[in-house]
Amino acid sequence: MLGWLAWLLQIRELYGRNRKRLRHVPGSTERAAAESALRDHVANMAVRRDIVLADEKLCSPWRTSLAE
């Protein structure tokens, strides 16, 4: 299971990828590639979230935070 620090690092990476996407001109191939990387990261985070939420031993504060 990912700890809080790991989740915070994933969120930091998410913001960094979004900043990189915003540096490029809308409609450019560079922006499209950066947006694809951003969406992939979000999808990977969702998979990790679902794996963590599937753990029956997950304590309530974790469950509440990840389910929102």
C-alpha cells in the first residue's frame, strides 16, 4: 500500500505534468503529448487508488480520503 508521502509525491508529479502541458501552445503536438502524459498519470493514480480501496483492512481515514 502506498503511504501518505507516496500519494503526496504522486500529486506533486501531477501538478508538474500539468505545468509542463500549459507551457505549450494549445493545439500543438507538444501540448498533445504532454496532455497524454498527464492523463496517463491520472489513470495510473486511479488504478492505485482502486487497489488501495479494495483492501478490506484499510482504515477509515484512508478510505474516506481516497474515496472522495
